[in-house]
Amino acid sequence: MKPSRVRGEASAEWRSFLRKPAAVFFTFVFPAILVALFAVVVGAGSGFFEEPQGYYFAGYLGFVVLLTPLSRLSSTVARGRDRRRFEKLATTPLTRAEWLTAHVAVNGGLILAASGLIALLLVAVGGASLTLSLVSVVVTAASVLIASAGFCGLGALIGRAVSSQDGAIAVSNGVGFPMLFLADTFVAPDTLGVGAPVVELLPLTYFSRTVRGATFTGGSGAELVTSLALLTVFSAFLFAAGAYALPWHE
């Protein structure tokens, strides 16, 4: 993998992001609105949302780390396939893994920035109590980058499998939103009556547990290592599958 090729593709993807106001809105503004709305609901202390504000930080980050890569990569791959862009890329030295790594770098950086904004808003607006030590920040940042790699891979798989860009976005939402609420994010799985096997097979579950353990519940070192390791395994598999599925020679 050559860094210069990754940087070149990442630079092009970054410029593409800045030219799309909708992408900027859903990456930064919409999560901020979500935090503000949930702060009111959680503050009321009723229904499903009875935990302290800090408990939901993992859910807010899960929203961004899951849906941003899924929607962006699925639509990008579907659009690139329809416009035969990957056939042109196949004639260059750029490899599938380098292309996907560049997009992971851009999406991961954007999600890290959004995560910082969410943390500030949750503390300032919701009055959340978060553990923001060096260890918690490093573990959370690592979780964001690792999860971004996996969900970029999943987005690439969706973009390859569906027949159109609109279909890719629809399938991404169909996959993403159920996972968002079933993966131990906003509501505990036993409250929803979801079976353990379903929850344990969702990569977002391990992201949520890692972030919540690092920033709120004070999970033990062994628990954090275990959940982060499982997240890494899921993400490595999805990244490899997504890179392989790119329509490089169609």
C-alpha cells in the first residue's frame, strides 16, 4: 500500500465532501439536533430513556459512525460503478485496498470531528457527566476509526450489491437503523426483548460497549480490551470483504 496514492484519493474525496451541503449537514448539524432533542427527552426521565445523559453518548456516536460511512460509501460505490469509474481506476496503480483506505481516512476524520462536537454539546446542553481522561479519549478515538473502517467496508458491499444509487441509500438505511437501535446503544437489548445472539452478532454492539465503558460506566481494562478486540475482528472482516467487492474490473 503506497501512502501517496492513498493521500491522492483521500484529497479527492475530501473535496467531494465539501461540495455536498447535504453531506455536511448530516455529518455535523443533524447529530447536533439529535443530541439537543434527546437531551430534552432524557431530561424528562420517562419511557425507555431513563438513564443519565452520559449513558447515551455511545448511541450518539453510534449514529454517526454507522450511518455516515454506510450512506456515503454505498452511494459512492453505486455511482462509481454506474459511471464506470472503477474500470478507469483499474488502469491506474491504485488498488482496491488503497481506494477504500482513503475513504476510511476521510470518513474517520469527519466522524472524529463530529464526535468531539457531540461530546461538547452533550456536556454543555445535556449536563452529561463523561469520563474524559487520556485513556478514555484514546479508546474512543480508536473505536471510531476501527468502526469507520468496518462500516465503510459494509457500505462498499451494499453499493456493489444494489442496482442504483437510490437503492444503495435505501438499503443502507434499512440495514443501519435497525442495527442502531438493537446494538445496545440507546435502549438495553433486554428492554426491547431482543435475543442475545442477535445483539452479539452486530458489530455496533462492541463499539457501543467500548465507548460506554471508556466514557461512562468505567468498564474494566479486560472488558474494554475484549469489546475493542471483537470490534476490530468484525471491522477487519468487513473492510476486507468491502475492498474485494469493489467492481474494479467490470
